[in-house]
Amino acid sequence: MSASLTVAARVEGAHVMLIRPHAKTMTETYQGLWTPSIMCLSNRKVFGNAFKQLKMDGGRFMTEAGYRNAESGKWIARPSQCMPSPVHVSSLDPRQPALFFVRESKLIDILQDQIEKSDNVEVVNDSYVVSFEEEEKYIKTVITQNEERYSCDHLIVADGKFSPCRALLNAHSPLHYRGYRVTRGLTSRNVTGNTSFQSWGKGTRFATVPVGRDSNIWFYTNSEEECPESLDPSTDHIYGENALRSIKDATFHDPIGEIIADTVTSTVHAQSALESFGSIYDSKKSNVYFVGDAARTLDPILAVGAGLAIEDGFDVANTISSSSGQRNKASMDRESRIRRLRFLSNLSQFSGQMNSSLLISIRDMLCTANTNLTSKMFDSFMSSSVRLTSDEVTLFRRG
């Protein structure tokens, strides 16, 4: 949906076809937006007053953060200072990490509103698309199961990590199981004040962030080496009480038990952690673009999925709008940043979800031996994952 917002706002004189997922079961949840996507949303030329609307809806910056031992609760690593919480995005340092949590339903409403305002964007659900017609490396027509035909100058595929349209286009980006499942939920009240943390246990991770006006969102991962029998999206998700079962028997420090007890059951869902890594540009079709999870899927506990989709849309719209139709340097810089983010994602998983008690003891001992050094490493880890180049900063601000 983020791609459709950007395209609707930026592209003039081009007929754009957007393919998105069919309606799915929605649970109340929040999405995290890091510095790059915050800057995208605050570009009024492209996104209007989207950032202001999200702030008024209770959007909230994460401030105090750190890593803890899952059983003792002892802090393993903390930043040297609180993360920024700017009142105005103009005061945000684009080279420093900031994380802004917003209601997913509100974000979707804002993006959907932009689609409806556009005269040159048509939307079709992925479940209805059966084939495409190609002409000299360009997709010219989208054909649905009802034999309806849609002509397009540009095709944007935003149909999620399972992306049926990728298969139809022979642009395969295979999904790989990461060896664990992730469960998330939302509490009925704020249990931790301003503090966010991630706790590292034996084969498990737990993270929580205060969001909105009076809630905590939390994430829990547990190792399951055996790959699920099916990666079918219709069977991979588990909701409600069934999804809570995996965490209720886990041993964690306070106040994690309190967080779970205060969780609204209807907000809980679990799924397999999957990974894919492709490009937003189709090397075989010159006018086809993939955005969000259809382009690549990263660790779900990093809170990067929605933000990367927004950046994708910004990137695609600028490419389509440019006189040459070619990618700019900022776009290529962004791909390098995403590769760096993927590496840090794997490092985070290895560090936080060890299955060896010996390795866990060594890790905690090394981290707590020099807290000043550990804080600097934490700062470096966070900033390197979102650091923007000067070309990216210029593009995001100018639009």
C-alpha cells in the first residue's frame, strides 16, 4: 500500500497498475518506522501531512532501549543515551537511528486515502490475477480470472512475501525458513513506562516497546529447527489463544509475565519467520517493480517491513518520474543499506537466540565486562543499520 501512496502522489501522465494482497484477517497491531521511512513520510510533497496524522493518532518514538538476559533480567547492553524523540522531523538527524511506532490500521487508512485520490492508479487483488501480456520486455496488460484486461504503463507488485505474481512473472525470490517462529501481541495498558528492551534467552527472544497512548507491543521468538510442512499463507498464521501457548510456558524475568497476562488475546498472532532477498526492480521486465515483502523479507522482529515498503514506493516513484526512467545513486545506496541491514539482522539473531548455555554465559560475560565499550558497540550497531548517505538525505527531503 505504501507504494501506491507514493505513486499516486508523484507520477503524472502514466497509467499505473498496483497489485496488492487480497483482504486478510487483521489484528490490532503497530508498525515500526525507522529514520529513513520517517523522512519519507515527512516529505509533504509526496506524503502530504501523513506524519502529522500519525503523530496525532498516538504515534510514539521509542526512547530508552537495550538488551537483557532473559532469565535474570540483567542488562547486557544499553545505548549511551536515549534515542531521539523529536517534536518536528526537521530536527531529526538523518544519520542517527530513530524508531517511530504507529497503528497499522491508521497507516493503511492514510495510504488508502491517497490511492482513492489518484486518477491514474488502478488496484487489483493478487488472487484475481492469472496472467500478463508482454511486449518487448514490458508488461502491457494484466489479465484477471474474470478475463478482465487492464492496460498499464507501469506495474507495481505489492502482494506480500508469498507474492503469487512473482511466480507468474518468473521473477523468483525463494523464501527460506529462519529456524524460528515469531509471536506478537498488544497489551491493554502500558506496563514498562518509557522503557523498551529485548531479552535474549536460550533459543528465545522477547522484545517489548511502549506504543500509542497506553499499551505495549511485544514480540517473542522461539527456535523450531524443523521447517514447517507448508509455507502456504493460509495455514502459516495462528491467532488468539492458540498463538499464546508457545510463550506461556517460557521462563522470563519481570515484567514479562505481567506483559503476557495483560495482553489482549484477540491481538495475538504467530507465524514462521521467513526470509527472501530480491530487488524492487525486475531485471527481465523494464516496467515492473516489486515493493515491500514482495521485494524482500527480513527478520520480522526488527520492525523494518512497513518502513522498507514506504521507501520502496518512494524509490519506484522517483524512478518512474525521472526523465530518463533510470535509477539514481540514492536508490543504489539504499540497496547497499538493505544488504547491511540483512547482515545485522543475522548477527542479531545469532547473538540473541543462542541455543548453547556456554555461549550465552560467554556472551553475557563479555558484554557486561566493559559497559562503556558495550554501549558504544550498541550505538554503532543501531546507527549503522539505518545510516543514510548524503544522496539519500537529499532525495528524501526534496522528493
